Amino acid sequence: MERIGNLPLSQQRIIYETIMNEIDVGIHVIDTFGQTIIYNKKMMEIESLTKEDVENKDFLDIFMFEEGQGSTLLEALYKKKHSKDVKQTYFNNRGKEITTINNTFPLYENGQVIGAIEISKDVTKLERLIRKNMESKGNTRYTFDSIIGESTAIREVIENTKRATRTASSVLIVGETGTGKELFAQSIHNGSDRSKGPFISQNCAAMPETLIESLLFGTKKGAYTGAIERPGLFEEAEGGTLLLDEINSLSPPLQAKLLRAIQEKQIRRVGDTVDRKVNVRILSTINEDPIEAIASGRLRKDLYYRLGVVTLFIPPLRERKEDIVPLVDHFIAKYNERFQMEVKGLSDEVTQLLLQYDWPGNVRELEHIIEGAMNLMIGEDLIDVRHLPFHFRQKSLSAPLSSQITSVYETGPSDAIEHSVEEQQPLRDLKDYLLEAEKMYIKKALERNKYHVTKTAEKLGLSRQSLQYRMKRLGISAK
């Protein structure tokens, strides 16, 4: 220790020990044998140990590291490695998890390593707070980086969605089941200035009509038998985002009450007489054509205009098949990590089957297919046809009916179906058949009317907006 002025050695030691124990960083020094020789007060607090627990004891007898992760302090001693601002998570001999940010380096005398020192900042509590915050926000782990796909269709939607993060306007997300509507909703929330507020999601079809109103708006004590004073989702989402999934499943009276809440930015609990102001951004989803939902009475027109200030149409997977391979790569990596496997990809035959299939269940169905296939693999590198779920093999190996769809426009559906049955062609799912038939029929109608959308809509008995929605959903360009 360097001499401090003319002070006696005893006073110098007091100064040294005071500095070591009062600084707000942990100090841990080991000698050439890996035994602790200096261990300050802050380090004791960080690691929940005493000096007696650690000093003059072998480092690896006290601390444990997860498989594949080493100690930065031992690397400094044995590998002469300098580390700066390295985050490290490890455990003491009582099983407590510790997370620190470390600066670590070897100690030299005459060119020889005589030990190593680690200077640590405690971030254990910060890590826990971050985890807790993520949980309280409804696990909003998705951002725009989570959306897989490079197709023109999906990139266009992503760009439009990013623009929607700049304001607090309501957004209606339209898409078939399994297209990833909530993924887009979470990305909007996490990309907006409300990202620090709560994100609360509620599937409106998952709750009975008698409960959904009190769930959304809250209840006043005594409003009905057993009712307690409880805030609803609007109040719980204060300052953040409320996602209402399958909005078309709400009853007309409840849609009217929701419209009032959005317009006036205030709600009234069930059984109460007091209005409460709320500051919430509303995102909503619908899994059908909103125009058809309005026409059939499942969605109020005035609510649609209020919810759809910004309307996003998420393309189904069959309209962006070039994204299937990158999606598969993503899901294989995900389940490799979860199942501790090393699957490298797909066989050529499986790749062709996936590209030919129409994916009525969209991205969700694709993920389930990959997960199911990997559950049946034992040591293989590639997913083969025999690994695919039985129901998928049955559907995907059926002969396509697209060759019959042209005749539907010319001769009518009954002739085409009779022709199909006569030839004993394997029948596909009715929904898939009708979608293909609809696409071909609209294409033929557009051709006959020289791609005049308004005239075509009139001939088909549709509104212009409804035809445009169908064209977008089916991937038909107006040329």
C-alpha cells in the first residue's frame, strides 16, 4: 500500500478500510489460488454474504454459474482478460440470484499475475423491476421487430402501422383468425408514447354478455347481488392502451355504451351515477369484413367510424406465401430453444407442401404445424412429411380444385361440383373452396368490366367499399 504522507501505518489502514467500505461499488479481490483476500461492505450487501463466508475461501466453493457461463473474475486471473461493463448473473451458495455490471482486470507485480479484482454495480433489483413492469403491462413483448416477413403485402401494413404510433387515434385491425392482430396491437402500444403505461387486452367473445359490461366499465358496490366496488378495464388501462378483441361480438346496447365512452372520454360504472374521466387509447380487432358486419347488424356503423379512424388490413398467409420460409425458420429456432433440439430446417417435399397449402388458420396454424412436427422428431435434422400432423397431411396432399373454379363463372357452381364428384376428386375444406371460387369469380367480373371497380361492384350487387375490401383480402389488384 502506498504511503499516505507521514501517517503511521495503523492510521493509513483505517483510511484504506473506510474508503473500501464506504464507496458505493462492490470490490472483490482474489489471489493466484482463486481465494478471496479483499471483500468490501458493498460486495457483502450485493451478494448477501459476510466477510467470514468468503475470505480465504476458494471462489468456486461460494459462487455458482449457469452451464456455459464463466466467472469474469476467474477469467481475469487465469486468462488475463480485461472486462468492462459486463453484465453477469450468478448464484451464491445459498441459491440467491445476483446480477451485476462488472469491470474486471488482472493484478500484476513485475509482469506476473498476482491476483484479480472485480468492481461491481448491483442491478439485481433493477432486473426484478423490469420483469415486474413487463408482467404488469400484460407481457407486451411484441414490437415491430417481432413481425416476420419481407413480402410487399406485410411490409406495407407494417409501415402504415408505424405511422399509427404517432397519435392517440383509435385503430381498427382487420384480419382473419391467426394473422397476428394482437402482435400488431402490441407493436403500436410499444412504439407509442404510451408504452410506459399499461396494455390491457380483452377478448369480447370470451366473456358472457352479463359479465362483459361490468368487466369493461367496473361496478359500484350493491349494483347487484354480490357486486363490489371495482374498477373496470377502462380505468385499469388509464394512461395506456386498451385492446378490444373481436369487437363485433358485443351486443348492440353494449356497443352504444362503448361508443359513448370513446366519444366523451368518460365511463360510468355499472350501478353508479358518477361519470369518471379516462385517458385510454382504444385499439380493436375484427375477424370479418367490417362492411359485412355492419350490414348484418353485428357492428354499429357509428361505432365503426369511431373505432376505425385508422383501419389496418392484415393480409392472410395465403396472400404472402413468400413469408412462409422465414416464418418457418423463426418457429424452428423458437422450438429448438424450448425443446433443446437442433433441427436445421425442412425437407424439400415439406417445403413444397407448405408453399402449396392455403393456410386457413394463417400464421398460427403454421406455428402449430412446426411445433407438432418437432414433437415427433427424435434426432433427425430435417422435418420430413412423416413428422407432419396427420390432419395436415390429409388436407395438403388433396388435389387442388382451382382448375374447376373457372367453370364456376361460366357454367355455375352446381355443374362444377357435379363434374368434381363424377371424377371422384378428393374434396377440400368448403371454406377454402369458396375463397378460391370467390377470387376467380371477382377476377372474371373485373375483366368483363375492364377493371372498373364501381361498375363491377354494381354487377355483383356489392358496394364499392365492400368490393375493394374483398379485393384487398383476396390479393386482387385493380390494375
